[in-house]
Amino acid sequence: MQFLFMKLRLSLFLLFSFFCLAVANAQTSPRSADEIMKDAFQRAAKEKKNVFLMFHASWCAWCHKLDTTIYDPACKTFFTDNYVIEHLTVYETKGKENLENPGALLLLTKYKGNDYGTPYWMIFDKDGNLLADSRMRAGVDFDGPPGDNVGCPAMEEEVAYFIGILKKTSTLHADQLEAIRTRFRKNEH
């Protein structure tokens, strides 16, 4: 009888361990780019916003700086009131590839952003149409040929481009755009 009881305890322990490992594994697997974007577009439609998508990596200091700047109290609500903000992880270092969102690099490549480094951002409307990206363009409507990636804008020209894109893709007012400009200019130092 004691042997049967020990065998039952061992079976329950193994079953519990398997369950814990399965839950832990499910929690550490990143969501796919398709799932994230589908949810983002649904939220954007419901909330009448555009989608601000940032491609980043855990090792990327400028990616962290872009996040810190967007979520700075000086301008956080300006972004969150106008955009559904999402992140997709790409280009992780050896051993951290499990942090990457499945399909993220394919999406980045689809929009020709794969040769521009991180951070790389794109702005979509609620229907999934690309409105802008972080490759600087000239022209009144920012419709010139794509140039360098501004990533996390810091220099005057980069910030000016970024502000122009925000003006084109949001309902931000002049004073809000100026607050964003001021905060992003601090990134140069």
C-alpha cells in the first residue's frame, strides 16, 4: 500500500512539473507579428487611432531611448491618445533569438526596412495601410525617395522629419508637437 501511495505521489509530482514547464514555456514564447498587428489594427479601428509600430532589440540603446522618450511624462499622452503603440523584436544576439517575434523580420523586410537597423518605426492606419516610416524623405508630403533611418530622432533634421510625420498622421496640435520636439531634441546630448 505504501508503495502504491509513493507511486501516486511521484506521478502527481511529475504531472504538476510537466504542467508548470508547459505554462512557463507558453509564457516565454513571444506572440507572432501577425497576432500583434491584427490586435493593433482592431484596437486602432475601435479607438480611431493609427498604429505606431517599432522594431527593436533588447541590446539596442537607441531603441530604449526611443521608448523612454515616447513614454516620458512630457509627451506620453500625446502619443497614446493618437496611436496604438506596438513593438516587434528583431535582430537579437546569439542565444536570445527566442525573444524575437515570429514573422517580425518578414514584416520588416516586406516594407523594405530590413537594411536600416534598429530602432525602425512605421505608422499604419487602422486598415493596415502604411502611412510613414523612419526613412527620412524630402518633399512637402515626405514622399521623396527614402533616405537614412532616423530611428530615435535626436538631431534637428531628424526631429523635424519626425514632427512632420506626426503632424501628418495624428491630430496633435502645435503646442503638443513643440513639446515632443523639445523632448526629442534632448536625445542628441
